[in-house]
Amino acid sequence: MDLSERTEFERKILDALVDVPFGSLVSYGELAERAGCPRAARAAGGAVGSNPAPIFIPCHRVIRSSGALGGFGAGTEWKTALLRHEGWAVVDGRVEKKRTVAN
């Protein structure tokens, strides 16, 4: 994927985001830290918000440190649906716990 039109910081954030596996979550602060910019949580949110390819770069896996959903370009309804698909419980706009899946 061509991210050449993004800033170096945005590329670092989006590269770190690609490494968040299915079923996992990170906060904006954790994502910034993974990208080597530990004091840039708010800026990481901006970079995530500018994600050009949410199908391939899973920005729905980033939440606020409080457990609140945070934003999502396609709307929080979509973010909630995607997180639930990955096994997370979302109640009143907060990610609370991973659901157990019965065999």
C-alpha cells in the first residue's frame, strides 16, 4: 500500500497499527508508544483518523485508554460491529471485556 503522501509520523502510526492482531486492542497512547512516539497519543488519534484504507489498516482496534470507543470514520456503529465480530463486548460506547466463544 502506498503511504508516500502521509507524513513520516502518520506512516509510523499506521505501520504500528497494521501489527495489532485480530481480536486485540490498543489505546491511542499504546499505539503511539509502539510507533516510537510515547508522548503523542493525541497526534496518533489524528493519524488513525486519516487512515486511507481501514479495510487493510485496522483502525477499529484503537480505543481510548478509558475503554471508550473513540472515533471511527465510518461511524461508531460500524466500529462497534467490527469489535463485536472480533469478540469484544461493547456496552454504552465502552469496550468492556472479551466475550467467550462457546464451542
